Amino acid sequence: MVARTFSVAFEGVEARRVEVQCAISPGLPGFTIVGLPDKAVSEARERVRAALAAMQIALPSKKLVINLSPADLPKMGSHFDLPIALAILAATGLIPEEAAEKTLSLGELALDGSLVGVTGALPAALTAAETGCVLACPVACGAEAAWVGATPVYGAASLAHLLRHFTGDRPLHEAEPGEVTAPVHHRDLRDVKGQERAKRAMEIAAAGAHHLLMVGTPGSGKSMLAARLPTILPPLGAHEALETSIIHSLAGLLDEGGISRARPFREPHHTASMAAIVGGGRGAQPGEISLAHNGVLFLDELPEFSRAVLETLRQPVETGEVMVARANAHIRYPARFMLVAAANPCKCGYLPDPARACARVPLCGEDYLGRISGPLMDRFDLRLEVPPVQFLDLGLPASGDSSATVAARVAQARSRQADRLEGTGLRTNAQIEGRMLEEVAEPDAEGKALLVKAAEKLGLSARGYHRVLRVARTIADLAQDPAVRRPHVAEALSYRVVSGAPN
């Protein structure tokens, strides 16, 4: 007799359904798991055996084989414990086979039979809904999985609770979705003294989801400005929140089942490896660029990052996704993020100050920023120099617009972009390209003449030319102007020049 139930194997953000088959046949007593299991799945034998023993259930003295189908799909993770146990219970007649076949489950078993939370409950719930199954999972994952809302989700504290549920002795209640947490910010743009031009650049970047590079001496406020960027970004929409939460669910970053509408802000250290930034490692896990999907990836001390790591950012910045290629798998992750970077003008950091600069000025600046390749530098829509703040300015009271005021203007600009791009699958000006860019960002005659002249003088590449148009379109949106005019183009061009960096 063969009993069946279902679970999932993760490939990127996709949860592929896996059929868990249990066959009990005459022969020497044994417990075998086949179907390309990894070490964690193979060890499920002992966890399942101990959990059943804790419930006073003994395995039959026969040959017991668990098959995970499709057999050529790698199975990784301890979440296969629960479906294996349910398949055994169905094969031994302790729970109805029909109920097991309509259930997709995941969860790790402790030796006493309790269920331990696992990652990936949200994409597993999506797969359960698509295949017409109910989802059974640990109670710790119930609130997260219930967000899908298209299929019943039952969160159980132990295997014994699920057994009583399937036999009708004590049915479980459906899990309720966790709370939607609104963004809460304890920082404000007004905390930054001076730096009005940098604040303006941040507002433009937030309004159009443009990539931003800040170059300035140590202590000029680059990191402080970047840390306040989330305070002016609009909250995640429903679809964006689901996209982001699926990735964070796979990485185990969701907080107690709640889904946050705050945009991700990831700031990896410059010693991070390529696998940590791009993705990879065991099971080709998502990297920082995917964890920053729909949010911000902040790279402080940009030239200090490994050259190989920086070069791998070029494709995701353009395409909004990353392919993690391994010998046995090619995993695709979404990676539509705002790249915000900060750099010192040179190794010592004091290139503009003759009194503090080193003896290698100006060659040290060229060498240092030269670590950032021209193609990567070309992908920054806005580049600006952040000058040091004068000591007298630090004692002045807070001035300028608050984060709430700037966020309101950003939200209005995003709303105009959403109306313009409705039905195209695009969300912001930074994503517009091709013929659509020519239609929506075509400058007036004076603006076009200025752009052509500047392109020749600055030696703009075709990519740089188009990025100026996108930024000009965003500046016009902030000004509530339906057309792109000369002042908008002029301001966009002013953010293309940084000393020591290619244009």
C-alpha cells in the first residue's frame, strides 16, 4: 500500500510541489528515504522515529520506503519531517488517506513530537493554493502562511495535534494572518545639518527609484543621509509587499508572521563575499541584492568592495533580477533595488583639503575612484560631491523640510508615474526605456539643445544620455510639470559630474 501527501522544494522564490510517497511492504525492517535527499532530509528518519515514539506509535516491523517525487529534484531542509511523518501515519491507517492527499505540509519535528518553525511558509502557501491543497505547518509559521488567504492554513504545535485534527477528534482552527506593520522611523532628514544639495538629490532618487552615488570627505554626512532615505520612500504596495515577503520568508527574516510595508534597507559590509551579495552558498540562498528587492541597497565605502563583487552588480542593476548559476541548478531571484553608494574621494579621504591631504594628491584620488569601473559608474543616475559641514553650521537649529514633508512630495511624484505607466508592468521612471522613454521624457527644444551640447562636452555614453532623461522626467514630476523642460534637464545634468570619476 502506498500513501501520499505533499510538500515543497524551493528553487529560488518558487516552491515546487513534491509528492511524498510512503510504501510499507514485507521484508527486513528498515526505514529508507529516496528521491535525492540532502543530509537534513536523510536525518529525518531519526526525528520522525523519535516523534512517533513520543506519541506511543511504533513503526511497523516491515520495510518502509519514503520516496520524494520528482526524484531528480534536489530536496533540502528539515521541513520535510512533517510530510514524511504524515505519509507514514496515512500508510499505517492512523489518519485518512484522502485527507493526507489533500494536504501540503512543511515543518521540522523535535524529538518530543513538537513542531519547530521553518523558513519558506509563505511561498509554500502559494503553491498549496495553486494546487488545491490545504497547508499544515508549525504554529509559528501559521500567521505568515495565512497571508495568502486563498487556502486554509492550519498551524499546529505538535504532530499529535495534527493527528487529532485529521481524525476529527479535535479539529484545529484556521490560522489568522499576522499584523501588517506600518513603517516606523526614528530618524528625520532635519537631523542632517546643511547638505541641501544632497537632500535634493535624495528626494529625486526616492521619487524615481534612481541609483545614487555620494562622494565626500569622512564625516561629511554620507552615511547619515543614506540612513534617512527610507524615511522619505513610500510604503510598499500590496503586490510589492508580497514579493518582498516571499524572499524574506525564504531567508527566515519575517518577524513573527507579520508582513511589513517598510521598504528593505540593506547595508552589507565591504568585506562581504560575492555569495553574500549576489546569492549562493548552500541551496543557492538569496543574497543582499535580492533581500533589498523593492528597497535600498546601501554600499558604504564603495571602492573598498571587491572588484569582482562590484562587477556582478552591473547586470542586476539593469535587469532587476539575478541568475545564481551553479553546476546543478540555475536559480533566478528578483533584484529590483535602488543602489545607493558612498565613497571617500581618495584613500586618505581628504583630497579637497590641502592641509590634510596626503603627498600623492591628486593621483591618489584617481587611483581610488578608479577601482569603480566605468560601466558600473555609468549606471548611477545621480552622482554628487558631499562637501564637509562647517563647524558653525553644526550649532544651528534644525532647518529644511522634514522627512514627512519630503515623503509627501515623493508620494505625489510616484503617483504621477503610476498613472503614466499603468498597464505597462513598470512602476517608476528608472525602469522606463526604449520608445516609451522617448515619448514620456522628450525635452522641449531648449532642453534638447542643452542635452545634446552637454552630451558632446561631457562625453556621455548612450546609457548616460538616457539616464539623464529619466532623472529629468522625475524632476519634472516633482515640479508637477507634464513636460520636461530646460531647467529639468540642466538640474539632471548637474548630477552627472564628480571629480576624478568618469562621466
